[in-house]
Amino acid sequence: MPFPAGAKSVLVIGLHADHRNVQARARELGLKIFYLDTEGVTENGVHQAYPIEGAREGDVVVRTEAIPALRRLAQLLNVNT
């Protein structure tokens, strides 16, 4: 995945995909890493914790459900959803 010219940060969303290679390239470019951590998954009515893979000191981790967090982010960025 190429990063757009002028990128300043990377927002990592999701639980099961391994984003460590993308994060490593972002760090090499000096980009800030933000995680949206849903704190696990619920399958068949049972909640299972799912820790973040690859988070490092200095990264920003927001622990909340994805839909409310993304709606708030869109609002802060003045993006209509």
C-alpha cells in the first residue's frame, strides 16, 4: 500500500488483519500511528478479547466501538456521512 504524498498519519482499524508491515513502513516515514481498538469481538454471544498486534510506545490507541468512533472522526473532519 503506497502512502499518499503529504500523509501525516495512519489510522489502523480492524482486529484480524496483520497490519504490522504497513505500520513499519509508516514509522520509517515518520507517520503517526492511530489505532481504533474495539477491544475484542463478540461471537455467538461470547466476548473474546483481541489484543492489538504491533502497537508501540507513542502510538495512539482509542478503545471504543468502531461505528461511533468513525462517526465522531467524520464529524471532526467535517465529512458528511
